[in-house]
Amino acid sequence: MKRIFLFLCFTFLIQSAFSQKYAIRAIPEGYDTWGYINLSGEIIIKPQFKTCYDFSENGIAAVSVSKTAFFPGVGFGGIPTPTYYNRKTTYQLINLKGEPLKLEIDEKFALKNIFGFAAKGYNNGLIAVKVNHKWGFLDFKGKLVIPIKYDMVSQFNGAYAFTRLKKQYYILKADGKEIPLKDNHIKIVSTFSANLLPFKKDGKIGYLDTTGKIVIEAQFQRVGHFNAGLAWASREDGKIGFINTKGGWVIEPQFEVVKNFDKISGLARVRVDDQWGYVGKNGKIKYFTLVEIQKDFSEGLAIGIEVGVENKKIGYFNNQGAWVIKPQFDAARNFKNGYAAVRINDKWGLIDTKGNWVLKPSFKKLRDVAVIKN
């Protein structure tokens, strides 16, 4: 019986692994527009887009569609002038075959300027779309699940977003239920993280929970999102530290600039007295003397350049300051879903977390790997 159970578990894991698909935004050699490739470097959707977004785990992506309207110019006295045109960018939702979804709305919709944040396509199975200056949400089947009526919206983070209709703010659940904020002196200043929403009142910032209740009083000058259980926050003097989800200081304010914590490495990049280092959740600061230029940790690795060398190549180091992938690249992106795009000379390729080539450098541009789960 035990052998049968282990066999079934093994079979399930194998099937799960093979059921996953991968899609990467890329501009291959010979093209000037974006398309999508797989982990083998094969084109799965022909490059044809000026702008496109990562595929969601449901296998849907938003892509731009530019339409040009021509207008013959007419000057004084009816004398013709040169023709001019107006190029308007709208968007489509496509599947992994490049086929457009049939939507419940007019397909001319916009994606940008969502509460001041750049659009990123789907979040938590929903995408915010703008039609005739109003916002709503579509699911991955193209169904309008939240009506297009709001003046502003945020993207979903977890099961919650927030919206504004005229002067009223709402917390919005993924099923479309609205929770109005009762205090009209509250202004929303960012998006949800860890089910907490930053708000501003009387010049100070605190956090609301998913019901609109104040759980961290407005007491900070600026705040960030929660990552790995902590969020950065600053006092009136501008010094920045890290708080927990109850608003208590875990790391006292002492930094000039900070970045978010990485779950795997357990470190966040910070600057003290014009020097960059990394702080752990215990408040201890690490300075890696072998690394000249240091970036944020992502999936346990950080981008850096080795001290004292002339070629200034880029590699990846771990939370002990040791090179895991030796400096050899001219440009690099953070790891996402176990892969990172890197550039040698003017060509981009893809590596895994051990530095092995998954795709040799041969692309004009390459972005992050998206995982699609069927």
C-alpha cells in the first residue's frame, strides 16, 4: 500500500510539472516588435506588438493594438495641406495560441494609469480595464465580473483592491462586493499588501484592514508594502525602519533609503551614511566588501559587480556575499520563477539559478519567465 501511495504521489508530481507551460516576452533577432517564446527559444506567438504584458497563470496576456486614423488636412481657402494621422493604442487579451478572447465589453479598452501605478496585466485572475474613462475588471475568460463604473481603481493583491467612485472610496472584493470607507477624511495612498491598505489622514499614514477598519494608526510620514512580514516606514525626521503588521518597530528607524525584504535571502538593501548594505530581520547590517555595485535580492540572489576589476562584469551573489554565478554579463535582470534574463554584448539569453544557460544569448530583448498552470 505504501509503494502504491508513493507511486501515485510521484505520478502526480510528474504530471503537475509537465502540465506547466512557460512564456517569455522577447524580441528575437530579425524583429523589432515583441512576441512570446517558450523555454526552448521557439516562437509561440509571432512578434507583432509594440507593448505586451506577461501571461497570467491562467494563460491570458494583454497586448497592444495600434490603430492609425488618417485625416486629409485643409488649409485656408480650401487649399489642401499634408495629411496627418492620429495613432491610438488599445489592447486585446490573447491566449497562448495568440487568439483574441471574446470579451463581454467593447474591445477598445485601456490599461494604463491605474491609481498612478503602471499596469501589469493580470493580478489574481483579474485585469483592470478602462472604457470611456471608467474602470472595471475582467476575468481570464473575458467575462466582466466587476462593472465598468469606477473613476479610479487599484489592481488586486490577494482578494482585495480599492476603488473610487466620485468622492467615495471603497474596498473592493474579488466577487465585486463593495465596502465603503466611512471616514471621508481618509485618502488611499497605495495598494493592498498582506491584506493591509495604506491610508493618509491629517498628513500622516497608517493602514486599514480588509473591512476598512484602522488597524495601524496614522503615524508615519511614508510607508511601503509588506514583504516577508515587514514593511518599511519613516518618521518625521525622514529616518526609515521596518514595522510588523501590528505597526510595531521591528527594526528601528536609522536608514536613509531602504528596499523591500526578499523572502529567500531574508535581507533588504539599505543605505546608512551614504553606504549601501543589507539588513536582516534581526536588525543586523551586512556589508559585502567583495561587491562594488549591489542590487536588491530576488529569489535568494542579488545582482552585483566585483570590486577591483576593470571589466565591470555582472554576476549574482548570495546572502553570505559569495558569488553563486560569477560576474560575466554586461546586463542582467532579477530572478523570477527560477530564471533570469542576462545580456552579453548586445544579445540577451536566459539562465537558471546555477548559472546554466537555458537560452544562449541570441535575442534583442528578453524579459521574465511567466509560468502558466493548466
